Amino acid sequence: MQKLILSILFTAGLIISTFSQTDSVYHRAGKAYDTGNYEEALALYRQLNEQGLEAADLYYNMGNAAFRSNKLGFAILYYEKALKLDPRHEEAESNLEYVSMYREDQLESVPEFFLRSWFNSLVLLLPLKTWSILSITLFLILLSGILLYIFGQRLVFKKSGFTLAVASLIIFIISFSATMRRHHALVDPDKAIVVSPSVVVKSSPSQSGNELFILHEGTRVSTDEEVGEWVEIKISDGRIGWIPVNTLKMI
């Protein structure tokens, strides 16, 4: 019993110590940013991130420090990461729109099928946790409608149960699909930001491949397969090619 109590106390102390250190580093990073030491602030924020801390506000601060450090690609990357965790983070959205004006590559987008575009916009409205809770709630409402239809003693109850079940089923399918899409984006991202000042896009995964075009930092790309140290990318105007893996970072 005594060993158990000592173990609990040791674990609690370790947790308190970890939180205390995290707060200290966060405070130092904020102070460095306020005094104009933006690169030091970015390094401290990255230290917290490498220790496993992930939060929309942390990525937002990292984006601010990166932009002030003239690291446009990383600034866009961190704002995108903030919005990935919290799509309603207004400051990150506003800053992303602002810093994106400094990108050298201002690409036109290939028109998307309107239903797909609508669904993608819908998915980004809410974070994964909210979509998950909504899906569970709708599933319970669906079950309630089915039970009401099966066991309802009156016709009006059966009609109400049927209507409730059909309506909740349709919305549940949309909500569950959005949940899975958000989950996939978090655990297996396929969007990335070019963080190198510039990179030559090749026709094949090798230095001997033909040069197709050049991309610059801050450009958003979709990634596909990887071959060695190369990854196939697609940009918004539909062009495809290969670039070194180390020239981009996944959102």
C-alpha cells in the first residue's frame, strides 16, 4: 500500500513538473516574441511542439513568429495547422489570408465539382471532436426513431418515428462521412506546404528527370506516392510532378 501511495505521489509530481516546465517555456517564448526576438520565440515554440504539445493557439503563435522571422513557408504551414485543429480560429484564418499575399506562386485552381466543393467546405466547419459528438448524437436519434416506429402504439407515433429515423439517417451519413474525412486528414494528411525558398519540380523521382516548373515557399500541394527521397505532388492548377521530400512539410 505504501509503495502504491509513493508511486501515485511520484507520478503526480512528475505531471506537475512537466506542466510547470511547459508553462515556463511558453512564457519565455512569449517574452522573446514581445521583445522582438522572433527566431528565439519560434525555437521555443517548436521545442514545445516537439515535446508533443499540439494546440491551435500554439500553431498560431508559431505562425506569427515564423512570419516575423521571414520564414513565409513555415508561417503558412503553422497557420494551416492551427486551422486544421480549430477551423473557427479567426485570427489564424485572417493571418493566413494576409501572409498568403506574399507567396510568389499565385496559382489558379481547377474548378471542382460543386457537390465535392460544398462537402469539403462543410467538413472544415467543425473540428473532429465536434463532428464525432454530432455523429453519435444523430445515431442515438436514429435508434430512437426506429424504436418509436416499431413499438409505437398509435399511427401518429409510427409516422413520427419513421420521419425521425429517415431524417436522422440522412444527416448521420453526412456527419459520419465528415468525421471520417477529418480523422483521415489528421492521421494521414495528404496536404503539404513547400518550405524551401524554391524547388524545381521534376518529371520523375530523380535529379535526372526533366525540369517541369519551379515552386516557391508557401505553395500548398497535394501529395501522392513517395519513391525514396522524392514525393509526387499536385498543385491547384492541375500540374503534377516530383520534388524532394525535405522541401515540404505536411499540414
